[in-house]
Amino acid sequence: MRGVAPVRGEGVRQDVSAADSGPGGEGSGPGGGGSGPPRFWPLLLLGAAVVPGSVLFLLGRWGDAPAVQAWRTVCLAVTVQALPFLLLGTALSGAISAFVPEGVFRRVLPRRPALAVPVAGVAGVVLPGCECASVPVASSLIGRGVPPAAAFAFLLSAPAVNPVVLTATAIAFPGNPAMVLARLLASLATAFVMGWLWLRFGRTEWLRPVVRHTGHRTGRSRWDEFRTGFQHDFLHAGGFLVLGAMAAATFNVAVPRSVLDTFAAAPWMSVLFLAGLAVLLAVCSEADAFLAASLTGFPPLARLAFMVVGPMVDLKLIALQAGTFGRPFAVRFSAATFVVAVACSALVGGGLL
């Protein structure tokens, strides 16, 4: 027996060991050594043997239903169609983040903020990646002296007007170039209006940018940075793609036709419904066109609103903006962007579709 009192950490470990040993002070196993099987091991063994087999049996029988087969077909079709564009977009985004100096963006912008807004909006075409990447890039641009209004115009337009997204839209809506043009114009209009609204009504106390680095770090391999960025963006956006495809398939199969007819009969209800759905689904911009094309029960104007709102306002973007710029900014900016995006979709779509 030791002659000194145990230190605080040892006492805690002894108490934990005593608590784990059970009422009799011995191990929980039959032999008292703490390494035996759990107390209810027969039930656990029975559950491990019966539950998986029962689930597989029920799924096998239920999976033969026509509705389930249709759900699988729609889900796989949306995922397979969108996956190549998601792969290309995230690869290009990682390459730009690793190899293109961020100072390029600041040098090409006009000094007057009112003119910098449309230039930054059009410059969004150089970031053909997931909308998640535009948030840290916008924060970095603000930290390097770019006017916030221009950075926000870039943030909104980059995921919506790049060539990958427009090409995916053209493939998702074959023979319908008006839909591609409407998406381009409505997205640019939303980015321009939000940038100018920030110039007029934005307040610095709403904006608390967090210092983040989104480009090349000195002393690190650019290829390693490309691989890391590509892997993060693809895995992160791929999860939302699969969830979005599952939700789209569920809407196509499970929602009664009478409900869709109710929204389809009222244009404004259908526009607001799909715009709100875009916020909830949080689908990556490289994939949302295929989901919109699969929602055949809704009019083209509503599907346009789905594609314009989605890359600019969704749950994951609101969380990213709140963590980067602060909650006061995220709440006001997201709400205003939603209203402007719906209005621009209605105006542009009403004239082209």
C-alpha cells in the first residue's frame, strides 16, 4: 500500500473503474475481470441474427412494388446525370483555389463600388464550383480590400452563371435554350440588385468577416491544396446531391397528383412552393437543373425559380454565411436575396418562358 495520497487524476480514474465494475465491485463479465461478454448478450445476439434478416426480407417484398421501383429509377437517374457535372465543377473550383492568385479578382474590378458590382457579378463565371466555395472566397476578397457589395455580387453569381451550371441546364432541358438564357439573366439580375442594395442599405455592424485563407499557402504544395479542396467540395456537395435526388424522387412518386395540380393551377403558389423547396433541399448548383427537370408537374416559371433561388439561398449557405459573416448579416441577406431572386425569376421567366 502506497504511503502518499493519490493525485486527483488517479482518484478520478479509480472512481470510474469502481463505477464500471458493478454493484459487487467486480468486473461486469462472468469472471469479474471486466473483459467478459455484456450482461444481456443473449438478447443482443438474437437481435443481431433476426433484425437484419427481417429488414432485408421486408425490403425485398416491399421493393417489388411499382411505386418503389419508380422511386429508385428517378433517384438513380437524377444522381447519375448530375454526378459528372458535380465532379467537373468541384475539380475546377479546387484548381482555381490552389493555382489562381486571389489578387487577380481585386485588380480587375473598377474602383467605384457601383461599377464594381456588375463586373464582379459577371466575373462569377471564373469560379465554376459549388456555392459553398463562394462564401470563403467572398470573405477573403473583403479582407483584401474588395468592396463588400462587389464581393456579395460575386458570391451570388459564381455558383449560378458559370459554364458548368449553364451546360448542365442545357442538357437537363434539351431543346429549350430559353430556360438556359432565363436562368443566366435572372441570376445575374439578382446578383446585381443585391450588390446595389447593399451599397444603399448595408451597414458595417451587420458584417463581421472572419479571417479565412482560400488560396495558396506559402510552403505548401499546390497539388496537395488542389486535392484537399477537391475532395472536401466533392464529398460535401455529393451528399447534398444524393439527398436532393431522394427528395425529388419522393416528390415525384409519393406526392398525390391532386396536390401537384393544385400548385400547378396557381402560378404564384407553384413559384413560391418550389422556391421554398430549393431552400430546404440545399442541392448543389451543378445538379439542381436535373432535379428541376424531373419536377414535371410544375410550370417552367416555377422550375426557373427553383434553379435561381437554390444556388443563392439554402440551408447550408445560410449556415455558412452565419459562421463567416455573422448571424445578423445572414438573416437579413438571405431573406432579401430570396425575395429578389423570386421577383427576378418571375420578371425574366414571364418574358422568356
